[in-house]
Amino acid sequence: MKFSFGKQVVWVLLLCSVTAFSADREYMQQLKARFAEQAQSVFYKYKLDNELVKSTPLKKFPEYSREEVETFLKEYLGNWYDGYDKTIAEYIDFYTTQPDQYTRTWLGLMESEEEKIKTVSPELRNVLRSLVFSNVLLLSYEAKESSTPLSIPSPIAQRYNCQIDKTIDDRFFLESQLRVAERYLSDLKNHFDEPSFQLAAFVLGAATVRKAENATPQTSRFEQIYPNIQHPSRDFYWAMCAAAFVWGKKEEWKAKGYPFSEIWETEKVLVNDTVYLEQVAAVLNLDKKEIKAYNPQFYNEFLLPGNTLVIPVNKKESFLLMKDSISSYKREMFFPEKEDSCYVFYRTNRGEYFRDLTRWFGPGLEEIKKINDFSSNVLPKYWDVFFRVPCKDSAYFAAFDHMTRSQKDAAAKGEEVKPDVSTQKQNKEPVAEKPAVPTGAKKIVYVVKSGDTLWAIGQKYKVSDTDIMRWNNIGSRIQPGQKLTIYTR
């Protein structure tokens, strides 16, 4: 099942591609591992007739020429196509020489996601389809045993208000990923003139591309800055072009993907305690492999308060009723610490550094980075950072989210936390004790659990934490067992 160039085409490539490069074998191995992972895990999430798999092997793919590739890519990718390099042919050959099961899984998954991709603007549709299809958007961000970063780092997803949980490298969250990708690519037009450079900045990071651009005398094409790009995923561009060509030719080549349909009809629920996927699976009587397949972003199988979990629709009510049972299931085994601990999260502000967090919350830098899957020493602003604290102190630490810097410093020193004078001056008018109850709203009495914060409770019921405070005439601190009145539609 291997492509081959005609002899004349090979000689043309050898003579005309003086600046051509060879594919990065390490990057190819990462893509190959991703194909294998997809093919092995996909059956925990999708239904597929095994007899169909056995009875419909792929036929040998036909030969193609360089001219055919160039003509297609110019039309399909438009301005995003930046010229031919023989490395594209190497990746075409790579994609189409995968085992039948890998290739048909690959094609079938893309076909099942076509409706989502069609929601992207026509200008970006083909290039984003190609990025997804080439697995560029599916490589894990700081995944275990891998140095290849995700194309959309977490701070970028946060900037564009994309709801994510640690990573967005799975297909279930493709809508969110495409929405972010579309906005980010549009923004990069303001920083790079060449479309291929915009793509490179999107995948590799703007600083990496700018550095390579500055180190290259003539910079109008991707292949010119390629040698100066210091990044393990710099082959993404050739891989993307190759994937676009294979996708465009699949009908002509009669390469049909497996017809997948999902095992579950799904619903998203908000987690309000620190739990493991195994605890959820055991209490809800779910297959652990299936729940992992639907929630691949939790590669360490560990969920924190505020995370969104995907479960079957018919299990939603059970999940809401049995949250305490899930949290307590074999808790001594999963959480063997002598002192029961809970997680709180804190939203960072401009001008705050890791040293501030270690001073206020106690844990060292490495522990903070480990819990939050940070690799950089740069703390993103307006980012939710999780901390493990004794449950008895969780409400106290949760209150830090609403304090000024001076108040946090005082609290960390054990001093009295004085009211913020500047805020008092700005708010001379008395605040209404309770906001108006929304028309048709339903009254709910919520009992606060260990690790809860007003923000997380508000997210669950789609109300603001300020409203909860006013409805209940309380401050920002809450305690386990406390009852809160909430009005929700």
C-alpha cells in the first residue's frame, strides 16, 4: 500500500529540490504512536461491526505525481499553501502506508466530525480540517512521556474563553478547539504577513517563529525558516499538506473510513470534589475504559473541583444524587494522606508570580506546577490554579479569590484582614441586600460540601457568585454543611 513516484519525477525532485528537507523521524514516530492509540482505544467509545472490518480491506493506493500534489494543494489550501517540498511526499507515503485498521480508523473519525468542521468559516475550513486530520491538533499538550506541545496552549484557550480541562487534545471537545483555532489564526494575521508563518506561529508559538524569522536572511516561505526553527513539531506543515492531499483524494482512491457511531449519548456534569475516574466508574457502574475514552483529557485519571466530566445521559441523575458516594468510595485507598485534603482554586491576576502563590498558599513551586500540569515558570494571568489544602481550611483559602494583594499578604502572615478602603470609597451607595429573583426561577437549597467555592457553585447553577452572596446575605467565605438559597432557571 505504498505510493511510488515515476522515475522521471524522482529525478526532477533530486535536481530541483536543493533546499529540500527530509522528514523528522521522531515526529513521524509520534504520529505513528497516535495512530496506534486511536486504533486501539476507539472501540471503547464507538460502535463498529467487526465483520465489516474483516471484509473490507483497503486496496493498494494509486501512484501520484508532484504536479498532481501541487495543483491540488494550491486549490484546496489557497494562500495557506506555501510551495512544494519533497517532505510532503514522504508524509503522504507515511499516511498511506499505515496498517489498514489505522488508516480506516483515521478516515472514519474525520468523516464522523465533518459536521463540526463545517461550522468554521470557509476561509479557514480546509486548513483547520487538514490540521486536525494530520493529527497536529491532537498531539497532547505536555502529555506523559512526550515533549510535543499541543497546538493551542492552555493560556490561549483561556484567552478565548474556551472551556477546557487540562488539555483539549481530544475529539469530543473539537467544537471548542475549532472555535479557539479560528479566532487565534485570525489574530495572528496582525503579527505575520505570510499565511504559512501564521500557521507556524499557531502550532509552534509566535516567539519560536519570530526567532527563526530573525535568524533567516530571506523569509517569504516556510521552507526558508524551517532550518532555524527549534521545535520538535516543526514538520507539522509538511504533514498537514500531505494529510490535505490524502483527504482530498480519498473518494477518487476509494479509501473509505470505518462508519463509527458513539456508544453513549452524552451529557456534561460539573465535578465539585477531588475524585478519580475509577471512583466515578465504580459507583455509576460504568466501564472504566469507556469513561476514559470519553474523557481523555484526564490522562492521569484525576479530577478536580470545577472540572467538566462527560458521562452517559442516563447516568446524569445518578451522578447528581450519588456525588457523596463517589467521593467516599475507597477514599482511604485513593487519598491515603493522614489529614483529609481538599482542593481549592484561585484565579490569578495581573502582576502575580509563583512566589506570591507559594507565600499565600504554602506549597512549593514544584508542587504547584505538578498539580496544575505547568511546565513553564511563567504564571499566566486570569488562570485558575489549584491547591491542595486541609479540608477544614478550604473555605478560608477560597476567600483569597476576593481579596486585594495587601489583604492576602496580611492573611498569610496571620494578621487581621482589614477591609479594603479603596473599595469602600468607590462603593458609597449601599448595596441592595438581595438581587431581584429572575422571573420563573426555581428555588434551590444547596448544602455546601468540602472543597466547594462560591464560583464553582455558581458555575454549576449558571448564576454569579455575587448573586449567591446577596441572596444569602453572606460574604465570600462558606463552610461545609452551610445551606445556600439559589434561584435558577
